[in-house]
Amino acid sequence: YENIIVNNHFRSSNMAAIDVALGGRTRILHNVFSHISDGSYDDGAIHWVAESPMERGNEVAYNVFFRNGVSDEPCNAETSCYQADIYMDDMAGAMTIHGNVFIKDKVDQTAPTSADYAEINWAGILINGGADVTVYENAFLGPSDGSTNGAIYNDKAVFFVQTCGGTIWPDGDSCGYTGVCSGAKFYRTMRLYEYDTSPWVDQFPELAEYDANPAFGGNWRCANTRSCPMASWNNTVICNSGIGTNRDLSNRAIWPIDSESSQSDDAAEGLNVPPRKDALKEYGNKAGTAFLEDIDAIEDAGMHSVLQLAKRIALSAQAVFPTCNEGSRSGAARSDLAGRNRNACSDSWAFNGLASCDPCTASTCAARDLPPDEQCSCGVYNAPSSTTLAPMSSVPSTQAPVPSPSTQTPVSSPSTQAPAPVPTKPPSPTTSCDDSPLRMLVNRKGKSCAWAKKQSKRCEKKFVKSHCPALCDLSFCSQDSQKKFKLEESGKWKYCNWVKQKNTEFRCAKIGVAETCRATCAVYYE
């Protein structure tokens, strides 16, 4: 756990440069990967597998991937013929991938010559069944469509592919058609670490959705069950950019049911694939515009020229004024900091951790976390003097490390975008103790404190006292509710941890949130 891999240049390898088989809270930042995984398949520049969903809090950001996976060797059809710069294998997920530049324009291989070989499914990012993956503000340049003789994902460059591998290729029809039952290590690890209790759910609220005790038998479908950790739920692909014209899939997320997917003949929503509209959030991904560069000549000129190319690609990926609804913020890729000897903080980070130094004091950086309310933006982030990377924290030996989410809010540039409205401060509570006016989730149903008032025993249900302290237990009056609650404005279900993560004052101003997340919002009453 808590590995930090920063400011390296990985070059010329026929296998993955970084292969992670176990771990959480791993940060892979500001590296360069060039000609990695050349000549291999079922692999990537970064290859990741996971033994359970407890390996969380991982981040791959601000890296440059240049011409990886180039080969004129055929793919043996006996193995997987996927190849990607970031290859999340065997249900690996629980990761944020952002601010990277993918230059994957070169493909030497011709179409397969016989049935003994198969087409290569090349992609920028491949998720083989993982859930809870957030991908934003990346830039992807692939070869133009129709230029590879059928040797790359149906002859089109694709940015993001989800295979739903945990459910579409089952090992058996037991336990939700996955063959992985409650006694398997995958589920035993979740139960060992008490995944649905504090501090896990405080830092990772999505874990509360999971059930580590799946039913036995083939009369239910794991893929259609949000609580199933084997299913590919909660994927977010927003505010990314394709680069160059004639690249239809370079700004797309491909789901198994999509006609462009190589799995479309086998995929069935609700049976072996989670419903796309419920499991995948996809918007704000910018289509490429004309981008003409002689990349062979740039490579010949050396790595400095390649990094300058990456910087131009990152600029091309930015959102365009005045709509600002597709693409990334200025400085989202932090391009000036990638590679060896380009980040003044790398030595300090190696010895003292990421909190010890802020490279953004001398470079233009967008905020590390998602844009406000997950909206794409033209905004420019003016870095504070303190670091924008969350510090590493020590944790018990039996508990995976958890991140300290950034609470920094991006600042819009006045020269390109009108300032965002400042939220009004929520009214002070009229009493010293408030029941939440928002509905809470009880046994998967929305319930109010009025419901709890009808029978006193309802206060004894899990965390109800924290939601309805005036009614149930005054000792909870100054604490956040530990229940999931429903926002009035959007109807979405959230935890108080969501309020803490970013834009806290804005979120506390939403109807009923201040009375629900009392400790988090208390500072705004002073």
C-alpha cells in the first residue's frame, strides 16, 4: 500500500513497465511511458489486477504515454488480444485516471493472415470488469480511422473500453452467473476488513452499496445487481478529449452492448452486462479537431520534442469558450511536470511524501479533483501555496490506506468565463438540535424522521439516531448523519462524506444538508 511512483521515464520494454498485483492508495504521477509493452498482448504500459474491491484509492494522473504497444508480430488467438496503455485486468477498479496524455498513433501490424490469429483490440484505457472507475480530463490521440488494415479495434482508435469481464465471461452459473461465491477469497477479503463499517464507508461511501455475501445458485443475475462487487457499476468517463479528426471513437466510452464493441454479439443488458444508462456516466467528452503533426520526425528529434508535443495535445484538449461544456480545464494535464528532472518536488516527495512540496507554485495546474459538480469547464486554477495533492497518512496494518480528498475548488478565469454565483449561506438552525428534513435510506427505501417517530423501536435501526437526533438521541446533535440521504434538488442519494470532499460551503447550502451534515456544515454558521 501507499506506493508513490513519480517522474520516471520508462522506455523500450516488451512487457508492462508497472505491474501491480496487490495494493491500495498507489499514486502513479508525472511519468513518461514510451514504447512499453511492444510485442505483447493481454498487457499494457501499466497492468493492474486486484484480489478484492478493498484495494481502493488508487490514482494514475499527469502521465505521458507515447507509442506503446507497437509491434508487427501477430497476436496468438489463444490468449486475449487486448492491449492498452492502462490495462485494468481481472475486475481491478476503484481508481481515478485523469490528466494523462495518450499518444497511440502508430500501429505497424497488418490484419491477421489466418484464423490462428486475431485482431488486436488496442485502446487507451481498458477496464476488464472493474467498478468505481472515474476517468476525466485525459487527452487521446490514436491513428485515424481506417488506416490500420483492421488491426486495431475494428479499425478505429478507441479511448475507453469496459468489458464487464466479471459477468460476461462467467466461470459457472452459480452465484449470480459468476462462479465466484461467498467462500471465495474475493468476498472473504471484504468481510475480513469489515468493508461496510467505519472508517471504510466514511472514505469510500460506494462500499456501502456492496454485499459481500452473495446468494448461491443460478436464479439471479449479478450483472443486474448494484450490490454485486463482480459487476461493472459506477464508471464515470467525463470531460476527456479525442485529438485529431476522423477518429470517431477517440472521445468515446465503449460498453459491451455498443455496436462498436467486439463483445456486442455476446452482451445482454441486465443478464451479463449492467445496464449502460445506470452503470456508466458519460458526457462532456470532446471530439477531436484538426491536428496535424509529423510525429515520426518529432520522435526522431528526441524526448524533449515528444514532451512538447504532449503539451500541445493537452492544449488542444481544453474546453472551448464560451460553452465550456466539453473537454478539460487549463492546466488539467500539468504537462510541464512530466518526466525526469522536470518536477522540483520529486526528490522531496521521495523522502517526505506528497504533502511536503507543491509543484504548482511554479506551474499552471488545474485542481486535482473533478470540476465542480462534475461539470466540464474552461476555468483556470490558481494554485495556492500549499500542495494540491492529498498527503499520505499512516494507517493500521490491517486496513488499506484511504485518501484525504481535496477540498480545493477551481477558480474560473475572469478573462474567459463569467464568475460562478456564490452560494448563499444556509440559515442557522432554529434549535440547538435538528432532525434531518431529508429522506434517509433504510433497507433500500427512502424514509423520513417522521416515519421513525411512529414507532420508537425504529430509532434503534442502524444509524437512524444520527439522522434524527432530536427525536432519538440528543448525543448525536453535533454529529453528521451516517445515513445515506436524498438531495431535494436532484433526487440523488449522497453521504455527508460527499459534502466534505469539495465545494463544501456550496453543498451545505443545498436544502436540508446543513441539518443533516451538522458537524461538516457547522463552520458556516459561525
